[in-house]
Amino acid sequence: MFGGYMWKSAEILCRVCDINEEIGEILVEVGEINEEIGEIPSRVREIITENSEILCRLRENNAETRKIQYQPNFFVDENHLKV
């Protein structure tokens, strides 16, 4: 009679060990995900900086374009167009 309970207890302990192992693996994965999430803000800052630089160049190009547009007697002939 006690042998059956001991066997059942051993079986339950084995399941608990398996579950603990799975929990450990999940915690490792969560740690890796948290690391990746921690890297996101610095990458976002890099992208914002890159976008700001691009926007600045676009504004400069826009200003240059306006200067050219408003020059008197400005024209472009086919000889000045190059691809």
C-alpha cells in the first residue's frame, strides 16, 4: 500500500522537476527578450538622430532650390541637364 503512494509521490516530484526546468528555460528567454528591449531605446535615438540629419539636409536643399527658382533670368537648357 505504501509502495503505491511512494511511486505516485516520485512521479509528482518528477513532474515538478520538469516544470521547474521549463520555468528556468522560460526565465532565460525572458531575460534575453528584456536585453533586446533594453537595446530598443538606444536604436530609436539613433534613428531620430539620423532622421533629424536627413530633415536638416532636406531643408538646406529646399532653401537652395528656392534661391535658384527666384533668380531672375534663370533657365536651364538641354546642354546643362545631365543624368
